[in-house]
Amino acid sequence: MKIAISGKGGVGKTTISGTLSRLLGRKGLDVLAIDGDPNPNLAVVLGLTNQEPPPLSSADLLERVEEDGHRRLQLKSSLDELLDKHTLSAPDNVRLLMLGKPEHAGTGCMCGSHAVVREVVHAAVAATSDRVTVLDMEASLEHMKRGTSKYVDALYIVVEPYYRSLEAGRRLAELARELDIKRVSAIANKVRSAEDEQAVREYCNRIDLPIVAVIPFDEHVMQAEREGKTLVDLNGQSTALPRLRALADQIAAN
Ligand SMILES: Nc1ncnc2c1ncn2[C@@H]1O[C@H](COP(=O)(O)OP(=O)(O)O)[C@@H](O)[C@H]1O
Ligand SMILES: [Mg+2]
């Protein structure tokens, strides 16, 4: 199962990716969480603090090959070798691969560049395995423009109940259709009232985008962030967590 999470900056992609990863891991699934954001923070949401991932160098990862007169990049080692070397272990059976961060600035390393991220994401998503892969992406589908999208089982577009976020969601949904992604749906996040929910429902209805989950605005999410904890580790009455748990159940059942 491969799921990708996108949406405008700040809507809650990383919070949702990280929490879902941990919840899926708790079900005994083998989870690979991929942080494809140039400004990575999935590690914290997964409950990893002060841990730097094993350095990733594009020269170690990729090589150029000629194919039908075209030069392209490909992974040097097998995906499993790459994952063994370059992932961090988070609680609940989750492994984290951090890709987006432009590393070794000034050393000519292409890490974090779209080309490198795209190649590695492609390899991870195209691989056949029993693992659940959760992709936390930027507010674009840049990393999927390599035929990667056909391997993605579901794309969740996170939206907040305000116009610019919904507009960004609409554009992403259009792109996703162009890329032929099988299941595209929205997650309404930071919903504060019945009116909020109604506004998102009306908008999504108009653009024919189904909503898989409605997650309330929840102080516990902020609290977890302040305390450097993850929502699943926080003791408290989170209102967002049960909704995410229901979504994880749904994903696991597929
Ligand atoms: N349901 C929610 N309730 C309250 N705050 C939230 C919720 N979801 C996310 N946030 C907060 O919104 C901010 C942005 O979330 P983040 O997951 O980093 O977004 P993105 O990855 O889309 O940029 C964070 O401060 C996070 O704690
Ligand atoms: Mg993020």
C-alpha cells in the first residue's frame, strides 16, 4: 500500500503523515515514511528527536545510465540496501527516509534536488512489498512526474477550511487526474465548526473530490509539537487522534 499526502504549506501534511505512519505501525504493519520536503520535519512528528539521518550522498545513491540514447539516473544499489543504510528507526515499526533536505551545500551534492528525490521516491513507490509507504510531499506533485503516480494507491489532499487552501487542493486534484492517480481524495483538517465542515464539503462536492476524513482543530496537536512529542504518545483527550485512527483502519483494511 502506497499513500501520498499533499496540500498547501501548513495545512497539516506532516502531522497527518507522521501520525498515520505510527498508527499503521501499531497495527503491526511495516511502515516506510518518506519525508520529501526540502524543509523536513516528519522526524519530530514520528517521535524522533535530535537524530540526524545517515548522510545521503547522491554519488552513493545514483548513477547515470544511457538508455535508448537518453541519459537517466538510476539507483546504484537495491532499494532494500538503500533503506538499510539510510533510514532512521522510529517507534512502532516505522522507518523514516529523509530525502528533501538539500545536504552538503556547496559540495556539489545533488541531494534534495528534484531529480534525486524523484528517483528515490520512484524506486520506493514502484517496489513490490508488503510495506506501507507514506509519502509526505511538498505542495506539488513534482516527485511523481516520472510515472511514479501509477504505483500510488491513494493520494490524500489535505485542505483547511479557507479559500486559498481549498484552491490549492483543487489544483492538486487536477494534477493528480492528469497523472492518473487511482484514488484521490481530500482530508479536511483543522475544522473548528459545523460551518467549517460544511464549507469544505460544498467546495469538494463542486469539484468532485471525495472527503475521506474530517479532522478537528485540536489543541493537543499543538501541545504535542511544543513538547516535542507525537500525538500518539501524548496522554490526553485528543479529538484529532480518533479521526486519524479511523483513517488508519480504513487504509489498513485495503
Ligand atoms: N488538526 C490540527 N489541529 C491543530 N493544529 C494542527 C492540526 N494539524 C496540524 N496542526 C498544526 O499546524 C501546523 C502545520 O502543520 P504541518 O503538519 O507542519 O503542516 P504541513 O506539513 O502541511 O506544512 C503545525 O503547527 C501543526 O501542529
Ligand atoms: Mg510538512
